[in-house]
Amino acid sequence: MKVLIAGGTGYIGSHTVVELIEKGFEVVIVDNLSNSFPEVVDSIAIITGKRPDFIELDLADPDAADSFFDNYKGIDAAIHFAAYKAVGESVEKPLMYYRNNLYSLINLMGNMQKHNIGNLVFSSSCTVYGQPEELPVSEQSPIIPAWSPYANTKQISEEIIRDFCSTSNFKAIALRYFNPIGAHPTSLIGEYPIGVPNNLMPFITQTAIGKREILSVFGDDYPTPDGTAIRDYIHVVDLAKAHVIAVERMVQSRTKSNFEVFNLGTGNGYSVLEVIRSFEKMSGQKLHYKIVGRRAGDIEKIWADPSFANRELGWKAELGLDEMTLSAWKWEQALQKKK
């Protein structure tokens, strides 16, 4: 089986490539390198002993997408990671997010239809739930108006996929991630944003190692036990393994409908300050941080009910918060040694 990974040099994509190769899949990566580095392919090869094919390509460019599919044959399934993902940035640059996140999906699916590739795993997000009225959120929780353009692109993308699946034999699984953090146990791949990080964990590790002067904690006046926002943090390796299961589910014809949705989380909510305390404990580093105002687009609290994915996929998150923060710190230290 050959799987196309759109955005495969990125954070979650690269970890998923490793898991697929270790399960015996052939992998081809396409990525425009807008928020990743080509050296990631070298690291994947070291971890797995096998180098995946890599093509630098912007799927949001219809001509480039068409050319790739016309010339590259034998793909059985695709996983779409090729999206911009920062909530705050999406509020500032909405058109950039709509253009990239929607065009890349439409161009991918159009070519999959043209070339009879009928299996898609879509990288969705818990942000489709907005600020839920009841916690934890299940797959049956209502989809409410999005709090950010990023979240809206995920809602719209799911609607596009659902509509397409309803008119064809095309099969798709949307995996609604909660908050992935951590790094591969080899410390050869991890979260490595270009420029100033938009996510909490890389900002924590970069502050601890001296790349950033101070960590800003956005808001301490939320209705939570310590006033900071709560999220369901999940180890990126646990998350990557779910994608392998989703691909196998489709290609082995075990899906219950043409479009399925699963929450991927641990079922536990941790506040920003709890993540900081876990990091300080596991790293032995005292973190320099300050409380600032809330950030536009951020919700107060959310965590998953992952029981449907646990039961139906036979998947469960296994790694805890301390393991997540420690692996992220080891990855940051490994990056420092390379310089």
C-alpha cells in the first residue's frame, strides 16, 4: 500500500510517516515547506531505515497538484495535513488561511477522484466544537459557529468532504485532534516552527533553552481552577498511530459509512499552568513567564470524550502529560546540539 502524505515534513505529518513506514506502508510526501524543513526526510530515514519519496509541492496550486497526480502513480490512500494551523495568526490573516486550507483540500480531492484514489484521512481539529456548553465533547456534540478562521476552515473542510462522500464511493475519516505536543522518543523529529511559535509547547521549550526571553500566558481570568485555559494535550506519537489505524480501516473495508469522524484526545484537561509545572518538574528548568491578556480566537476550556475512538478504532492514547513535556524538552535540547 502506498500512502500520500500532504504536509508530511510537518510536525504531525512527519511522526505519521514514521508510523506508516514502520507498519510496512510505502509513503510519498508532498509539502511546500512553508513551516517545515527538507532535512526532516533525512531524520525519518534514520529512524525507519527507509527514505520516503519527497516532492516539494504546493497543493493549493491547482496546476502543481494536477501535474503531480498525472505523473505519480500507484497511490492507494492520502492523508491531508497540508494546512496552516495557528488560531491567532488566522484571526490576523484570514484570507491566507482560507486560500491555503481549502484550496489544498479541494485540489487533492479533485485529483483523487480523477485518478480513482478512494481513501482519505483528514486532519481535523477539536476547534470545530468552539466553546462547548457541555464537557467532555463527543462526536455528537454540536458544531457551533467557529471562533477563528482556522476553526472555520476545519468546519468547512469537513462539510466539503461529507458532501463529496455522499455522492460517491469515496471514503474519508476525519480525525478531530485535541492538542498534540511532545516529540518522537529518538529526539530526531519534533515540533520545529519557523519563526515565533504559535503553540504553547515549543514556546515553553524555546524559552527554557534561551531562544525566547519570556513566555506569555494568555489570560488568567478564565472560569477554570487556576484561571488559565484548559486543553486536552495528547502525545504526537499516540496521535500518529491513530492515522495508521484509520488508513487500515478504510483499505480493509471496515468503515461503517463513507464519512466517519473520531475524536483523538486523552479525555483529560490540563491548564496552561499545569503544563508549565509538568515541564518544570520533568526538565528541572525554572520557566520565565508572565500573564498577559487573552488572545483573540482562544476558547476557555475543552477536553475530549475519546470513548468512541477507543471502542471503534481500538486506539487509545497511552502517554501522559509528563512524558509529553519531557520528550518535547529532549527534542529542544537535541536541536540545540545541532547548532
